[in-house]
Amino acid sequence: MRILIAAALMLSAVAPIPAKASEIMGPERFCGYSPIIDLRDGEKVTTLEGGIHGGSFRWEGAFGTLEVNGIGWASRPKGQIVKARSSDRPARFSQTRVEGVYQIAIWNGEHAAAYFKSPNPFTQPQLDAIDRVELFEEGQSPSNCKLRTFFSWE
């Protein structure tokens, strides 16, 4: 038993400590739950909850506040594509109303998607912010991520 306790203490001393939500601030590249966002000065991300294939966070900046649900193993979102996918940007779907909030989805054309939610119709600054978001899939390791979420069984 003492050996197990000693081993656990040694592992906790060298294991990385997850950043507190208040520490996830720009400017830095954030890669979390599928979205990749180059956070600008004054923007911040607050993690909310994570799961096996994705998770959610709050993204705040000069554009306002968006609730984001990223999924690294997703199917095509429902709805109409209003901005086509390109080699470096996901497709953006039309704004819909879901369970009393407005929602916009983006999709990489394969297995990654993100859903952005707002209590009010999306503004042009929010659409511009969403258009800055890239996506990665489960199993991929995007580069230059200074801030990221990671899967844990805890």
C-alpha cells in the first residue's frame, strides 16, 4: 500500500496541471474538443464540460459571448450550408432556433463539427468570429496549440 501511495505522489508531482478556466486567455491558439481558435487579445475561453467525443466551452470577446459545443467525431449537421467549405475553413450552416436559443453549426466535411449558441440572433461580429474557427478530428493533433483541452478518465 505504501508503494502505491508513493507512486501516486510521484506521478502527481510530474503530471501536468490543467489550466484554470480563468487562465485560458488570448492571444494564443486554443485547441479544444475539435475547434481551433486563434484567440485574440482580450478573448477568453471558459471550459464547461467534456465527454468522450467532445465538450463545451464559453468563448468571450469583443463580439460578445458564444456557447460552443465541439465534437471530434460527428456526423454532418442538419440544415443548409450558407458558406461552403474551403481547404482551410469548415462549412458554415444557416442560423436555426433550437430549444429557445439561436444556433449555427460548422463542419469540416468529415467527422468534426462545432455548434455555436446565442440567446439572441447572431451579429456580424459573431459571424466573423465563427468564421475564424478551424476544426480537428479525434486522433488528429493540430499544431501550435498553446492552450488545449485533453481527455481524462477522471
